[in-house]
Amino acid sequence: PPSSDGGLPLRGYRIEAREPQYGGRVSASGISGMPGYLMDEPRTASAPASTEPSATLKNLTGNTAYTIRVWAVNEAGPGPAAEVMGQTGAVPPGICGPARAATSCDDKASLSIEWDPPIESGGADVVAYRVWLRPVFQDGLGNFFPADNFIDLGLFEHRGSRVALQTAPVRLDQMPSCSGCLCSVAAINAAGLTGSSNTEAPVVWASNVEREKEIFELNTVSPVPTDANAAPTGAAASAAPKGVYTDDFADSRRGSVAEPI
């Protein structure tokens, strides 16, 4: 409460939150918006007069810095504003870079899939990734068609710096006999929030540009889901065959650990 009510009864408080004019929204990568960012309309709230006043501001944007002002109001009007800076909580991370086969792999029985981390972490460090594969088969006429189900490879821990290239090993001898697969990745940040998965990208066992082109043309479906318990659109996600993934990162939310081969 104010130190003085101005000699008139205190009627309550007015609260306002605005994105700061000098920076606008703060990006999850730690880079503020460009100068001259137009501020959003203020979010406002009010609170009645009490010995311990409080209020909740709604409809704020996550992972965003705000300038918050509070006025005490009596019958003569509002008094001087008290001002403080605050920031809302984390949001799901952004979309990862397209998945692709690693350029080099010493073990002929395995394949490494690599991708770039999302630019936006959502306000909390990216700590893990969920990886899905969908096998692509070829019939006797040379036509390619994707499997109905996805193979959930589980979680892989983020390694290295924030922008370091990430990889996930796959044992080829544990995969179905197929011509290739479509791969999708979603990032998970330290707040436990899962971002949207990226668009399925072709990962081809053999180095064949034409085959990759044909497999890529199959990619006409929506990205796989980001909910750990949800199934891909139009089909149920299948469990990863034993030994497909070799990462030992623990899925703390489900209490399971991906056992190394």
C-alpha cells in the first residue's frame, strides 16, 4: 500500500503491463527485438484496497519482458506509479532444423541422424529431443510408399553448446527392411515443454539422389505429434524395436531409460 492516502479514502489499485519500448519481446535465444518495436496494447488489472493487495494480469505472452506499473487510486484519482520489470515464464521451444543422414559414419551397421537445434529455446535451455522414424518401402513396380506407423526412437540428450549439431545413432540391422525412412524431431526444454516437430525429411540408407527425391515427394503429411503420449495423425506410433536407439538419456517424465546396445 502507499505510504499516504492523500487524505482521502483509498479506493483500490490499477495495474498495467506493457512490452518495453526499447526491446519489445525478448527472444528465447537471448536476442531482444529491434529498436522501434511497436508495443502491444497494455494488459490491465485492478485490485481492491487491502492491507496486502495483489492482482493477476492475464493474456500475457510467454517468455516476454514487460514493464509493470501500479497506481494507488483514491477519490481524487490515481497517484504516482510504481514501476518494475518482469518476465513471463517459458514456452515450448521452436522447430528444429531438418533431419538428415550424417555425412560420415564408421560403423556400416549403423546410421547417424543429425539436425540443428531450434533457434528459439522458449526461455529455458533445450535439454533433449524426441525422434521419430517412418520407414519407406518400395514395391515390385518401383513405387515408394511410407509405413502407416511411426517408430518412436525415444529421447536423446542435448549435447554440446546451444547451437551444436545434434546426432542420434540408429542400428540399421534393427530396422525393418526398407529403402529409407522419413524422420522428424521435436525439442524439449528444461521447463518440460515440447516444441512442434519439424516436417518429415527423408533419410536414405543408400547414396542415391533420385531415390531421395522420390522419397521426399512422399512427404505430404503433417508433422508427427509433440505430445509424448499421442499417436501420429492417422496411425498409432509403434514402439522402437529393441536396439534401434543407443542413447542413454533418461525420460524423466515417464521414468524410463533408453538402454544402450
